[in-house]
Amino acid sequence: MPEAAQGAALSATLHTVNALANWVSDVAFVNDVPREYELRKHTYARLKAEGLGAQAAQHVIKKVRDAYTTLHANLKAGNLGRPGSKQRGKAESKPVTFRPEAAQPYDDRCLSWQYDTQTVSIWTTAGRLRGVRFICSANGLKMLRQYRRGESDLIERDGIFYLIATCEVPEAGQYEPDGFIGVDLGIVNIATTSAGYRAAGRELNRYRKRQLALRAKLQKKGTKSAKCRLKERSRREARHVKNTNHIISKTIVTEAERTFAGISLEELKGIRQRVRLRKPQRVALHCWAFAQLGEFIVYKARRAGVPLVFVNPAYSSQECAECGHIDRLNRTSQARFVCRSCGVVAHADRNASHVLARRGESVWTAGRESRVPATP
């Protein structure tokens, strides 16, 4: 919550450091500088001459080097397409660029926190700013006091400044699970658990369709007011989806913690590349935050001490949870499961969640240390 003069100084600082980061990125790209130490020799003197402090200059160089490390990792993993593809060629043919309001890291020498008065003292290109107010929830302030460590990032978004602090929260000790709760993830039903919880995706899918239609309408109109409306609505869908995923993950972890059960989560890595869908269905697949929901469940489980395992989801939608019979014809429709061996009838997602729960118990048992005495 900076005052007007403080906000102007913070904004000017972000624009300056990111403009210089773009110059450092050009130097790294043209000279193919592979290491941070060598990049520092090429750029540090100029950064100091431009008015950056020693720590700020180091952070700009490190930010650029980290961006190229991430780029090379994505290229190696194939996340930007195969060699020779248009997407990969575009990524390799130009230097990494930074937005004017992109995040700038600060360490404890550039940024100090005063929790009692809820203010910070922060370095800017206009000098040190003291008494800059910040706001957060009571729980957030308590977490800052207890667990804040290392660097914080300053970012400007839609004219609002955020300080993103790193907190090292200790993990709770895991208990021995009394069974596992299987979690089946999908699009029609976002999450279905073997404990009886089901998060339907109908409302979220309808919300996304409305947002898609509204964006298309505003983009087609193309007027100045339409563009302002588009800017106002930017990231609104992402925030809504994120909040929904927080609610779902918290419900699942809380139920597991209450019943002293573990969580069996299906491994969905690479699903976007494996699944082949008709064109109208691709929007739903590629808009759904697969990884985000899984990450939320994982970190909430670790914080609560809930055991969690990942299992192979192969054929879980075709396997009977009662007799284990696997047959493609068992799945008679999207929502109906009828085993052709034992005749059991169940909701398809609920049946799959029980299959995943059983697989989770097997993975947990196989991964535990043997309590059998060693052979003499």
C-alpha cells in the first residue's frame, strides 16, 4: 500500500531493472554466455553505471541466467515442441525478454520487514524507501513472522504492487494411514473420491464457456471501451479456477486427515499429449488446470502430515473395483460402469476412485521398510 510518490518510485524501479534485464539477456544470447560468473564480467560494470546497487545488479544478472536455465530445461524436456518445429524455432531464435512490470527479487540487504508496524524498507533507483505500508491477513502476518526466509519478489500487476515472500513452513510428521482415499480426476467431475466426495465440473465448464464467448465478443467489437473491458477481465477466469481448486483440494485433504487415511492420486503427467479428442472437446481439456489441482493436494497433504502416493491410472476406468476384471466394455457410458464378469453396477468415476485407492495401498505397502527381522 505505497503512497503516490512511493508507488511512482517502485514503478520506475521495476521498469528500469527489467529494461536492463532485457539488455543483459541480449548480451547473454549474442555471446552465448553459459555461466552466471562470465555473464557478470560482461554486464556488471554497465549495470552499476546505470545506477543499480551492487545487490540489485547481481539479482538482475541472476534473474536472466535463471530464465535461460528454465528455457533450456523446457527445450530439453520437449515442452516447446520437437526439434525443427515452429514453436521451438521461435523460442531458440531470440533472446528471453522481460515485461516492464515483471518480478524483481530482493534479499534481506535490499528489503527489510517491520512486522509490528506492517511496513517495509525497500531499495529503489530513487533511493531507499522507508515506512512503505503492506497489508495481509492475520494468518499471513503470523506466517511471515515465523517462517519467512530468503528472497522476496516485488511485482506490479494492474497498478497494484505485491511482495511475494518465501516462507519455509515445516512439514508435519506423517502418520501410519488407516487405508487410502482414491481420487479420480476428470472434466465432467473434477474430482471423485472413494470416501463419497464428488466435485462436479458442470458449473466450472459453463463458467468457462461464458467467459470464452464474452472474450470473443469483446475482441470482435475492437473498440476502446471493449479493450478496457477485456483488460479488466484478464486473469479473472484463472483466479476463479484457482479458488475452485483450493476448495476441492482442502476438502479432500481435510477428509483424509479426519479419518487418518492416506491419499492415492493418479499420475496424469503427459495427458495432454496422450489424449486425442475432437475439436470441441480440446478447449475443455487444455483449459483444465490438471497440474494445479494436483500441486494443491500435494502441498496441503504435506503440511497436514497426510501420506500421499501417486499411482499409475492405466485402465482404472475399465477395471472393476470388486473383482478386478478389466474390460473396455465395462464402461458402458461416461457415468455408468457395469462389470461383465461379476455384474456389479456403479458410477464410473466412483468405481475408478476405489480402484485407485486399492492401488495406493499396494504402493504404500511396497514402499514401506520391512519390519521382518533380518535372517541370522
